[in-house]
Amino acid sequence: MNSSLSISGLIKSGKRKISAITGKRDNDKGDGIESSPEDELVYAFKNATKIILHENDLLKANNFVGYKADVEKKVAAFQGLSECLKAYKQRPVSSAEDPSPVLKEAIKEFNETAEVNRALLSQSIRSQNIVLELIIQSATQDASVGYNAKGGRDFDKSRLAISLRPKV
């Protein structure tokens, strides 16, 4: 069951049942525990945090294939989180009501995990840029060496342009 899709569908109906949000089935009587927008927001933050933690593990292992496969899950989780934030902001609330300690903790954990994720993504991008620079440098060096009229190796600028343009 895609949890972010169930959240977005449930938000439109007013009160939701926690069992539907978490993916657990109600018993036959349909007496699942009703949740508030704050409960849903806590769940959405925890779900997004779980996905980011998994992404962090993949980035640490340089598993870019696994990372690419999980991008859709991350997008869906963030869409669900966004919808839960909207519902939370639109809830009827007194001006004195603060977020619960549970929500504050979920937000704190999400922010800490997201900060590690930013650092890992930045490191990954830097590493990939270095690899690309090395590949381009190697290709330009190989392509720029040719032979002169006497049969010796020589610098050939015309081959350099061809090697960097794959459509030529």
C-alpha cells in the first residue's frame, strides 16, 4: 500500500483513521482509531525520515542504482508530507495551542536526517563531478594526440572537437 497516496486520499475526508494511514487493516467492525491532522503530520514526518535514512545508507554505500529506484518513494513521501502540512495548517485551533512534543520530536528527527542527507548528496555530487572531469580530461588527451606527416605523434586540434561532440 502506498502510504502517501492513502494519506492524500484521507485528508479530503475530514477525520481519518490511523489504521488507514499506517497501512494496518481495521477489524471487521471498522472501529479504527480516528486521527487528527497532527497525528497524520507526525506519521508523514516519520515516513519521510525513514525514506531519507534509507537513502542516506544507499549514498554512503555509493549505491546509485538503488538510490535512483527509491526516488519515486521519496517524491511520494514528500507529497504526502506537503498535504499533511496543509491540512495541519488549516485545522481549527486556538492561538494558544502549540505542536505536541511528539510532533516536535518528529520534526527534529526529520531535520537532523535531512541535514545528513544534504551533506551526503553534496559529497556525492562532488565525487561524480571529479569522475566526469577525469573522463573528459582523459578523452581530450587521447583525442588531441595524432600523428604528423613524418609519422611521429603530434597534437591534433581537429580531433579534439570531434571527441567532445557525440553528434558529430
